[in-house]
Amino acid sequence: MTARPRLGAVEFLVRDAARPLLVLGPSLGTSVSALWGDAVGLLTGAGSAAAGVTTGELDVIGWDLPGHGVAPTPSADELEGLSIADLADAVLGVVERAQARRGDVGAPFWYAGVSVGGAVGQRLLLDAPDRVLGAALICTATCFGEPSGWAERAELVRRAGTPTQVEAAVRRWFGPGFLDREPQVALRLLAGLQTADRFGYAAVCEAVGAHDLRGRLGVVGVPVVAIAGSADPATPPAKLEEIADAVPGARLQVLDGAAHLAPAERPQAVADLVRELVRGRVAA
């Protein structure tokens, strides 16, 4: 059975087909707005003179996982057997609705996703290669570890809710000193985790546990930048190095001091890397 998840859709800035379209993906337990909000301001605003980007160069949209952010509360039927491939297929639906407004339905787009959002990016690169111009795969992996650990987390959250994950998330999500430097950003992200639907979160856990694309990314033929946080315990730099080594011509960038949510911890650095990708400074 193929799941039919309903995702949330966030249009950060959508105008017309004259501009490249960038699609942003979240991490498990986050909303795309909370995770990417500061970076989006840099991507759609005045930009960086050093990066050579002009104001308004990009249209930017994002998507939310089932039961996260602006996504509707999921039903049991739509989550049964949920896979990363199902999420990738649903993302194409979000993209096409935005493209209908832009007047370019079916056109290729740029993609940047974090953790499970990066896993979805990998599936898009494999399953819809004609739709993706290039991808930033951030704090993610071709395989996230043993399925049994993800199944245990899923069962706990189904039973007791997402607040059970807050303490562990603080350790995984934020690098040394980030909570002291940016408490409001951290609270914004943790609030999204606590309010995420427990069944949606659990279903995504199981999808992540089944995700395994080891040995399959060698066919990717578009530019890819793999972005790691040096202090990320969930997907350490070696996981991103594996992606960069697998994809022909891919680039690895390690952000010093960042943990698992790099766009929130290092929004300027991530925005600059995404701009470079879109502007063709990452070779395929």
C-alpha cells in the first residue's frame, strides 16, 4: 500500500516563472518556517554582496511533514506504510500547486532539505531526476541507523506524545552554546516539536528507519552540496561525506560548531551555500 500523506505548504515568496524556484524541506519534529525562517530572509532579501546575489532572485516555498507546522492532522489511513518515497511524491504535489501560480507547472526546481527533508531530497534526485536542478542535502544520511531504534521511538511517541522527545532533541539539535546565544530560536523550534502530531511524528520515524539509499546515489547527475554540522551527533560529518563521495562532483561543506539544525544555527552560511548552488558554483 502506498501512503497518501497530506503535507503542509508554505509559500515564503512566490511570484512568477522568471525566477528560480527553491523548495525547502524540514527535519523531523520541526516546521519548515521555524527551521528555515532566518535563512529564508537572507535568501529572499538583499542577499550578500560577496555572493553576487540580487534582491528577489529566488522564489521560495517549503513543506511540512504530516501533523507538523501547517500540515493538517493526519488520519491513520494516510499514514499506513508511509515511506520517504511517499513523502517525495507528495512534495511534487506541493511544488506543482506553487508552480500553477507561477505559470510553470512541471518545470524543474532547486531543493534544500534537512535530515528527513534531506532524505526526501535524495529520493527526488532518484525518482524524479528531470524535476530537480540541484540539491543541498543538509544534516542527513543515506541510512539513519537500525530500524529497531526508530521503531522504539515511534512506539514511545504514539503512546506518550512528542514532549517525550524534547530533552533528547536539545542534545541533538543545538551545538555548544547555541541555547545561550539564541534562546528564542531554540524555543521556537522546541515549541514546534511539542505540538507536532504524535501519530504523524511516529509514522515519519518508521519511514526514516526504513530509508536506505547506500550505493544508489552514483547515478545523480545534477549539482549537489552536502552540508554537515561539525557537532551533529545524529548525522555526523562522515554521513555527509558518504553522500558527497557517492554523488559525482558533489561538494562537502562542514559548518564549525553547528549540530543537527544547520539552517537555524548558521542561517547565513547555509543561505550562502544554497545561493552558490543555484548560481552554478557547485559543479555536477
